[in-house]
Amino acid sequence: MNFKKILTIGLTAVSAFLFVQNVEAQNLQSVSSYNNTHARLLASQSKVQDQIKLHETEEFANKWLEEEEPEMDIYTEGWDSRLVNPYDQAKVPDTKVIDVSKFAIPCPGRVTSPYGYRPRFRRMHKGVDLKLHTGDTVYAAFSGRVRLTNYERRGYGYYIILRHENELETVYGHLSKFLVQDGEDVKVGQPIALGGNTGRSFGAHLHFETRYMGYAINPAAIFDFANKTTHTDTYTFDKKSFKKSRDYSPSSRYKAKGKNKYKGKNTYKVRKGDSLGKIASRHGTTVSNLCRLNGISKNSKLSIGKVLRVR
């Protein structure tokens, strides 16, 4: 084999070697590039997954907050309102069990005018009138805070509205002097005012109301004024038992059938099946008031045909 042929073979081998080295270098660069690209993709995917998790967490939290019903802050809803009923736009629950176990009778006097419709004035009497003398002490029915002290010449006269820890509001009207001021915390049984004869009043008395989110509740449904106690430790508010207007009374089964034929009458003749409770309900009064008007007791036997005073 001559030198020229050997040289040619050597050059060919070197070229092949260099070609292989170049291919391997390119392959290494490709692998490195692939690894770098893969690492970047993994890092990017991790960020995306973190964002997805954060978004899902935020969505869950928002959904939970929307579904969770927050408790009403009783000293926020309509607190600054100068109205007796600040709950016009409030969402009122269908039922509400209200704790009335820790109470005080606002004044010791008897009921002189019950809750209910007054034919003479053609309007609702949204509370009860309790007998007192001008200057007698008026007490907070429950613990709470003074929402409003005000004067209304053609209505309540000087009056106070308390909002209570049990979410009731109580109204005290025709006062002669305030003993508390707006925003003041009061305890059950604390003196809050002196009774009087101010506003639309025809003799000294306390006009007393109990309200739940604007609905005027018959105080005699909560308090047994004759015995200076409550009927039970809780009162259950039922929105369905009220008329559409928040300012009016619970609709009785008699009114539901049509016009109340007993409305406006001062006497009633006892019929078969009557009881003092039924008669009191028909005429918008209380059993205690019927007993007082007729000189009888709660356990008195009613004779058919007996005429009872109901007003």
C-alpha cells in the first residue's frame, strides 16, 4: 500500500471521528436544551398549579362566606334612625324564639287599655296602657341599650326606645322626664324615666310596646301584668301570624274568616263552648282584664247567656 493511499484512509478516519464528535456534541446540546426546557416547563406548571389552588381556595372561601348566614349586630341595623320602626328593608325571619326569662315589669300599675284595634280612633293601639301617676318610676323591661329618646307632640309625647340583648325593642311613651340618654347601656329593672301625661294622652299612664324587627307584638302575649311575671321563659315570634303591615296586630282566626263581628262591642253574651281565653282573644283583650271588669276569677264558671263586660 503506497503512502498516498494510507494518507487518504487516515484523513477519512479523522473526518469520520470528527463527524461523530460533532454529532455527539450536538446531541449533548440537545439533551441539555431539552432538560433546561423541561425544567422551565415544570417551574411554569408549578406556578400555574399554585395559582389554580389559590383560585380554588378563594372561590371556596367566597362561597362559604356567601352561604354562611352572619348574625345580625343588634346595635347596627337601623341604629341611627330617628324612626320608631327602622327595619323597613330588613329581612325578618319566619320564626324566632326570644328569651324573655330575665325581665322586669316596666311599672306596677294595671292595664287600663289593651293592645288591639280602637274603633273610636279607627287605628291600631300597638301596645298596652299601664296605670301610673306623673312622676312614678318607669323601669327597663330587659337589658340593652337606649336607641332613641324623643318627643312627639301628637303621639307618644316624650318617649324612649330600648333595643335589647334578646333582639326585642320596647317603647315607653307619655313620659315626663328621661333618666337615661341615647346610646346608654341599661340593665333589666333599671329606672329609665318618670311617667307622665305628655303627647296624645288623656290622663297619666305609660304606653308600653314590645316590637321585634318592626312588628308590634301584644305585650300581654309576653307579660302577665296582673301577676307581674312572664307567661313563659321564651316567646316565639311567628311572622305568618301577622298581617302584611309590620305596624299591625297578629291576625286572629276570627278575622281570617272575614269581618270581626265582635269588634267595637262593650259587652258579650256567653255561648256554649266559650271560655275566658276565647272571649278575650275575640275582643283583643286579656283574661285578667275580663276578670277585673266583671269581678270574677280565672277559674269562674261561665253560664250560657251571662253578659260580660269586655271593655
